[in-house]
Amino acid sequence: METADPHADVAMDVEERAEAETGSEAESSVGDDAEDDDLSVLMRAWVNERGAPELLEYEGAALENLMELVEFQTQRIASQPAVVANILRMDVDRVKYLVRSYLRARLAKIERHTAHYLGSPEHRARLSQNELDYAQGFAALEERHLRRSFLDQLDPHLRRLDETAAEGMDMVPRPDLDAAVFCRVRATVGEFQFDASEDPIVMRRNNIFITRYSIVRSLLADGKVELI
Amino acid sequence: MATSEAQQEGFTMPELEYLAQCEDVTIVPLHRMERLELVRGAVGPFRPPQKTQVPLWLAVMLKRANRCRIVAPAWLGADHLRALCREEDAPDALFTRLPPHYLEIAHALLAVAEDDLADAQAVRRLLQDLRETRQTKTREGLKLLNSLQLQMDNLSAAEINEIRPLFGRSFDMLRRLDALAATAADRAHRGSQLGPADDSQYADDADDDDFAYAR
């Protein structure tokens, strides 16, 4: 036990230093500036997109900038020595992987709730032009398939795909905005009320919560929290 | 399908590794090399024996080609891990502080740079202990889950991903039960206010909502 104690001191020292470092970070209330380059933006957008039940804002600018950079780097590779060329190729491939994963995560949501996203201008605005084309094509295919396989044999008044009855009954499948999400606080929020009937909880940088998506939805849009 | 079933449930192991590989580690280059212009910005220059910071994927690549030595991060030392294990084990202790991708980084370094770690065997064993202690604690945490929020600071990305299916579904189920209980309470309240005159409607409802009324 005695031999272990000096180790503990060293370890505590490391811990304290880590504490001090994060302490000073926590003081700057704005998110980490260093993480606002296009690559970090898209990386966070990908992770958020995978965590969120609904489609988020499209990070078109970051994505386009990155694709331009990828193009530029690809042209540069040919003139580099083998070692460097290998590294640059790996780097470019990693960015492409990220872009693909991001777009796929979005397509998966669009396929699942096509009618929902096409249904209102507010939701449509979140789709890129390519995604909008895809969604419309997908919806048309699905509708044709349903009509051919059985809808056309039904009475005309039973053929609709987007009926909304009274009492909140709705034919269009919509994302569950109350679904559970895990989030990490990026910039200290301060006291935050999860529910009107509960005491507020202080949200500090790096705190992690599991909660309903709808509760942190606006914090996520403001970049105050990220999903994990 | 645009994503696989496993991907709808959270991240896959390779995806977590991908994220971890973007984290910086310190290396000591063994060969001279000019600055590298990567998509995320420049790294280097590489001037042995000057330390420099590179993303983990590059460190792994250089290490495999025998072009660098990786400096083990402070938290991956046997002494530090031993202290963390003790702290983690203390009664009522919260989760100890570790990098969000500590498991993936440790895994990568133990795989390619074992010779750069002091006492790699001990590190491996301690990581395993730490992980198991934390898993036990996480399972205990399930008891605290409610339908509103639960704070779980310092859980790492891989640990969260591991509990995501269970915690996520339990959370959603609790939420549905709460909503059901609230409707039931609301109806009971309304029923008592309206008095016996409205009995017929009350009886009708009981048929399709028997789950809520059974409680």
C-alpha cells in the first residue's frame, strides 16, 4: 500500500492538471473555435444526424468546400513522392467516407419519412436540391407501387395516402421527436428546465445527458449541445 | 437501404474507430519530412527527435511504416490507470474523467505501438478492469432512468454506444407509460367532475383503453 501511494500522487497530479485545463476551457462560453473548420463541422453534423430522429439543417457550405478541397488534393497527389502520396490519398479517402456517411444518414431518414419531408415548405427547406429530387422520385415510385398492387382496386375515397382525420389521426408517418437521445453540452448553458414541473438543472460544458430529442432540439440547432 | 440496421441503432465499431482516429496524438518522427497539407490543415514538419501532433490515423500509418514512435498519452500510463481504477471503485464515485474515445485510442495504440507503451501488459489488464467497473456502474444507472433526463457525465463514446439500444428503448417505454398514466389520470379526473350523468361514455372508453384503466 505504501509503495502505491507515490503513484497515486503522480496520478492525482495528472488529474488535477486535466481539471485545471478543462476548467479554463469551460470559462470561454462560446464553443471551441478550433473546431469550426469545415471538416469538424461536417463530422459533428454527421454524428448529430445519426443521433437525431428528424432530418437536421443541411450543411451544404461545409460539404461543398470539402469536396473542392478533395478535388484539389487529388490533383496534387500525382506530383508527390510515394510516402506523402499515400498519406494524402488516405486523408482524401477519409473525407470521402465522411461525406458518404453523412449523405447516407440523411437519405435513410428521407426514405423513412418521405411524405413528411415533402409535406411542408419548412421541412422541404432542409433538403438539398439533390435530396429533394431523390425524395420526389422515391415518393412517386412508392405511390405507383401501392396503386398497382392494391390501391386502384379500392373505392376511390380509400385511395389517399396523406389523409389527416380529426382527433390527431394522421396517415403520414412522422419522426418521433420525443425519442431518446444522448447529448453532450458544448458551451455552458446554465440553468435549463427539462420540464415545466421540474427544478432546472445546470448544464455545464461536457455534461452528458440522455433525454428527449424535443427538449434539446433548440439547443442542438444553436450548437450549444451535440448528440453523441 | 441507405444505412444498415446496425447503423440505425447507433454507430458501428468501425465508425467509432473512424471518429477516434481523428483525435490528435503526439509522435516522435524517426525520419525527416516536410509539412503535410491535409484537408483539415497542415501537420508537421517532421524533424527527429522533435515531438509533433498528428491525427491518430496518421500516427498509426507512420508507425506501421516504422517512421515514428508514438508517445503514450498521460492517461494511458499504468500508474494513472491504477489510480483511476481505485477512484472508479470507491463507493458512490461518479465516472472518472477519460477522453471520449479512450477505448478506441487505447485499442489502436495497444495494437500497433505496444513497444512504445511502458508496461503494456499492465495497461491492458487495468483497462479491462476499468471498463468492467464502469460497465457495472452503468448497469446500476439503469435503475435511475426516468422518462425525462438522466445525467451521465464522462461516459465515453463507445460506452454510450453500447448502452444506447437498452437505455434508448427503456427511456422510450417509460415515456409511453407515463403518457398513458397521465391520460388515465386525466380521464379519471374528468369522469369524477362530470359525475354519474356521463357514465355511458366512460364505460365505452374503458373497452379500448383497458390497459390504462387496469392500473
